[in-house]
Amino acid sequence: MKYKYYLILAVALPTSLLMYITALGFTPWVGAFLKLPPETETLLFTIQAGVGAATIGHFFGYKRAKKGKKNGKLEHEETILPTATREKKKRKTFSLKYAVLLVVMLAIFIAPFIINPTANFSGTDGQGPQAIQDQGYNPWLTPFFTLSHTDEILLFSLQVAIGGTIIGYFVGHERGKRAIEEEDIARLNHKVSQKE
Amino acid sequence: MHIQEGFLPNPWWEIWWLLAIPIIAYGVYKLSKVTKEFPEAKPLLALMGAFIFVISALKLPSVTGSSSHPTGSGLAAIIFGPGVASVLSAIALVFQALLLAHGGLTTLGANDVSMGIIGPVIAIAIWIIGRKARISNSVVVFIAVALSDLATYVVTSAQLALAFPTAAGVFDSFLRFAAIYSITQVPLAIGEAILAVFLFDFLAKYKSKLLSSMKVIKLPVSEEGEEVHTQ
């Protein structure tokens, strides 16, 4: 099916978000049973916002590339595939390099919770100023507003979502263009082989 | 590396602002030059801005039991140069200062010097050295981005140490702040570097023509986005 992955994400993301919100006790149905440090709470919200926004961006970027092709506006600006690989294209679905990097990255960000399960993961953004205030210094100017924890979650998620949409759109557009190019090449090769 | 509003006393925030302004101005000049010379690089520019936006909003946990932000400006420096990276960082910092009460307008100069200028300069320096030595692009991007991220926090520690020396002197104070900022940052720098490698490989694969005309990489590239060194 064409939209299989979008569909999976469209179901999985809201579900996980709903479960997460429920677990944190933001809904009236059950009390909070998931206790997370505030910074981690924000992080998980921002990641979900980012993935969702990137998916939507990817969808529209891909569509746009296809539409550009239909209107005949898209030209093959990118012709980088070496001719040898062009003719017989074997798509590699698994790359060891990326798999290793992904595992390392996940390990880096999961390890802290295993090593330091009781830590509060307070931000260094707060610890630095604290150390200064311990010296007896008081800031001569304070921000003209402060955010509550929920506001912070919303605004940080918004920031990640804005960036995620742009990244997703860009990636989708490029991948869409490349897919069209590959289709054309396949068609061309087919024609050539028929003539022969 | 966000120094909060009002946490730099009188002479210091002006000094960092004065240092940052000419470089941001140079970055704006560079930005207009790049967009004129390569109009097709505009989406790439948006992508780099978005990367900084996303990366600098993530408060990631670290093994030390605290959490911090990566910066995201190293990759922008590799592709567009440190001048443009300083402008993109400044945009993200203004957004965070005005909407998120995170960082501040008076400390923006200092924050941009650490995140948008010195970090990117380190990144581009390592990138140039690595290319001269003909090391694989992914490896160079990884090292450059990781060290630029770390350098950002070392600079922040130095900025705070200069403003708040302890009785034992500036260096003692620097070590104290570095203990807060830099050690937390080590795993985050590695994480950011991995993300940057993913994005750079994607660009090398899909935007190789543009990147080579911008003299970032050389054609031809293999299907994995690595350059093929002939000869």
C-alpha cells in the first residue's frame, strides 16, 4: 500500500501521545502514575511533536515533488548517480554504518536513566545561574515573563515542530524528486531493452 | 549555553555584544551573497536553520544526571561557513529569548559568540584540516560537530568565569563552570554529531551537485554519499 508508513505513524503517534498524557496525569480519568523529571517530560513531548511535524512535512514535500513533475516544471537537476549503478539499481535497505550510529545514539540517551535512575536531570541552564547566585550575585535584570511548566512544554514543542516540518518537507521533496528520476530512468532502460 | 537574562554584569554583556555584532553583520553580508550566487541553496539554508532550531530546543539527558541542549550550529558552519552560522544561531537565540524566556537579550551577544561564532569556527577549521588529510567525510563531520558543540560550552564557562572570578582567580572559576557545563555536554556532543552525520550524508547523496558547486564536497560521490577519490 502506498501510504502504509504514514498510516502507521498517524495511528501510532496520537496513541503514544494520548498514553503519555494520561500517564503523566494531565487527563481527568486517572492520576499520574508515570513520574518523570520535568526536563525529561518536556523532552519526550518535543520529540513526539518533532516526529509528527516531520511526518506531515515529508508527506507534503513528497506530494509537491510529484505535482511538480506532472506540471512538467521539474527538471532533472541532479544527475549524480554513476551510470554503472543507474542501469542496475539495487537499493540497499540496510546499512551497517547507520545501524551502528543509531544504536550508539540511542544508548547515549538511554544510558543516563539506567546509570542514574534517581537523578533529577535538572538543566545546566539552571545549575550555572545557581552557582553564580551562590556566590552572592543577583541578576541585574530578569526576563520580563516566566513560563509555567506546561507553557514551556507547549512552546518548546512548537519550536521543534516548526523545525521538524521544514526538515521533513525538505527531505520529502528531495526523496520525491529522486523517486521520479529513478522511475524515468527505469522507463528509459525498459524502452532501450525493448528496441534491442 | 544559554546564559540567562541579567547574569552577565555591566562591562561583560556589552563586550560580548560588541564582539558579536560585526560578525553577525558579516554573516548577513555572506548570507545575501550566497543566496544571490546560489538561489537554489535557499531551501538548504532553511534546512540548516531548522536543524539549529530543533537541535537547540531538545533538552537531552546526560550521564551526569543533568540535562542540556546541543547547539546544531556546527553543521551549518561546514556547509555555509561560520558567518552564516552566526546569523542562523542568532535567529534561534532571539526566538528562545523572546518566546521561551530562555537566554536573554542582554546576554544574546555572549550566547551568540559561544554558539554561533566560536563553535562554528572550530567546526570549519576541523573540516578544512580533515579534507586536506582526505579523511572520510562522515568521520570529519562527526569530529567537527562534536568538538564545536563542546567548544561552545567551554566558551560559555570561560565567559562566566571572566565575569565571576573566584577568590583563587579566573582559572579556578573557569574549572568550576566547566565542571557544570562541559562534562554534561560530552555525551550530547556525540549525539548531535551522529545526527549531523545522518543529515550530511543525506545532503551529500541528494544535493551533491549543489554542494559541489558551493565547494563543500567534490563530485563524484558514491551512493552512500561518500566522495569517490579518483587517482
